[in-house]
Amino acid sequence: MRKHIYKISKSIVGNKRLRSFLFIFNLYLSAWAVSSPQLDFAKQLINQKQYKAAISTLNSILSNNKNDVDALYWKGYCYQKLENFTAATLNFDAVLQKDPRYVPALLEKANVLKEQQQYEEAIRYYTAVIKQVDTSINVRNSRGMSYYYLGLFEQAIKDFNQVIKMEPLNYLAYNNKGAAIFRNQNIAAPSRVDLMLALSDFNSSLSIKPDFELALRNRGIIRYYLDSTDLAYTDLLRATQLEPKDEDAHHYLGKVLFKQENYPIAIQFFDNAIKLVNYDADMYIDRGNCKIELGNFESARTDFYKALQVKGDRAVIYYNFARCSAAEGDKDKTFYYLREAKSAGLFKNAIYYSYIKKDRYFASWQKDKDFIDLINWIKFGK
């Protein structure tokens, strides 16, 4: 599984992010009351998103005083907003060389590292900020997200819980916590207890912000796993309407429709997802299985080949090739692909024996001697 609820909400968006950083910056500087007309003008330009003009003003300040940490910080901030992360990092590092406890630079350095997916380093800088200024929910949320992306879900949950404690109506933290709870388990067989805990968090997020697309998408996925397909359909359809470019919402809506045996419409949503992300093997596998149900075997095989090309799980893909061949009644190809699936390690997970036993496409061969011998070879190597 590639994503499920991988994509969780960002902790800081739009002007809210700048206001939060200004708060931390002003808190840090309040004891010194440092200010200048030129610096104030640069901040105004930054508020107006005129970053290049702000850099010009800041360069003027630095030409007179190259050690002005405030000007260096804001210059780095401008470069970060312009996505010139190398220049941003150089300026933040210059600030921290002069003052290692300069909170705004620590924070922005952490954000740059997170943006570059250097999560372990980002956590170190977020922690340094929290040790000095434990008042910003956004710092906790950002560190929690960094833990999340490292797969350290327990630590992520602690940070999201702290955010909720500090701000009980923080819908972002509820969504992120629910995602972390869901991911902190065996996703192939999620426990009902964890699903219900995650569902509770997504419900809390949506009670605060009813049209929060990510929480709707995530709740829909949870409901899919709970087999509440009608409710999942409602959530996921609304999510696709709110954010047409959310590939996971389209993908899981297709999976819900597959469960409901509405195969033609399911394929439409799998098509939507693949148009947005054409490198997810699971999407091709799911669409291929839809096509098997509709008797489009050649097209189903094409999807499974595409899944191989994008480096999907070969064992699972070979298993689905076997299902397709079984649906066509081609015994030789079915056996060939089941052997390939075994060689690729599929049957290390014993659940696939149960899948084969219950699968209607293999049903006609359950008493066939050759099929019985093959299953025994898969199980016992003989």
C-alpha cells in the first residue's frame, strides 16, 4: 500500500503561518525592542509577498551592518518563500553562527529541512525551538508531522495530543493524530479498535470544520475499512468535489464502488486517480481487478503489466495475473502465475491461502488433482 492516509494536513497555511512566525519572532525580540524603519519596511513588503523587493531592502541594511541578524533572518525567510532553499539555509546558518539560540532562524531552518524531507534534522531544530518557546501549536504540529513521515507514529501522536491540549479546537491536529493512529499498525489488516480511534479523531476534526477535505477523505478511507460503504461513499465523493486533485479520494472512491459491485463507475474513479498519479501500482491493480469483473481480461493484464513497470509488489501482481487467467479458464497460465507469486514471496502471508480458497475464480479447481498438488507445493514445497 502506497498511501492510504499518507497525506496529512500541513500545520501552517497562508498568512496564518506568517502571523505565527511573527509572533515567535516578536516574542524573542521583545526584551530588546530592536527595530528600524528599514527593517519595518522590509517586513511590510514581506507581508505583501513582495519578497524580491524585501531582499533588496534587507541587502541595503546588511551593506551597512553585515552582522545584523534580524536582516539576515528575514532575508533567509524571503528566499525560503521563493523556494530558494540553498540561499535560505545560508542565511539561517549565518544567523545561528552569531546567535545559536535565535528562535526564528531555528524554526525556519527546521521548516526548510522538513520541506527537503530531511525529517531527522528538522526534528532536532523544532525541539530546540520548543525548549525555548513552548507556546506555538504550529511548532508542535510540524514536529509531529516530521515524526509521522519517519514512521515514528507514537512520537507524532504525543505531539498532536499536546497541540489538542493547548488548543482543543485545532482541527488540523485531530486529523493528523487520526492519520498517525491509523498508520501505527499493520495496514494490510488494520484492527477495528485502531480504526475506531482514528474515526473518532476525524469526526472531531470535522465537527470543528465540516468541509475540511483531508479529514473527509481520511474518514472515508476509515469507513471503507470498516465496511461502512455508503458512509464512505458520501465522504469520499464530497472530498473529490472539494479537492478534485486529491488522488487518494478518487482511488478510494473507486475501491468503495468496487465493493458495491459498481464496476464501470469504479473504473472512472480509478482513471481519475491514475491521471493525477501515474506511478502508483495499487491503482493499476485495483483497476485491473475491476476489468476482470467486467470480462475485459486483456485490458486487465495491461494494467497489471503497468503495475510491474512502476515497481509494484511483484508477488501481489503475479497473484492478480493468476486471478485473471483463472477467470479466463486458462489453467496453465493460472498455475504459472501462482508459482511466480510463490517465488516472489506472496505466501509468506498465509492470508493468501484463504483468498484462493474463497475466490470464485479458483472455485472450479478446488477438487482438481493438479490444483491440489500445486497448493501443496506452495504450502510445503512438495
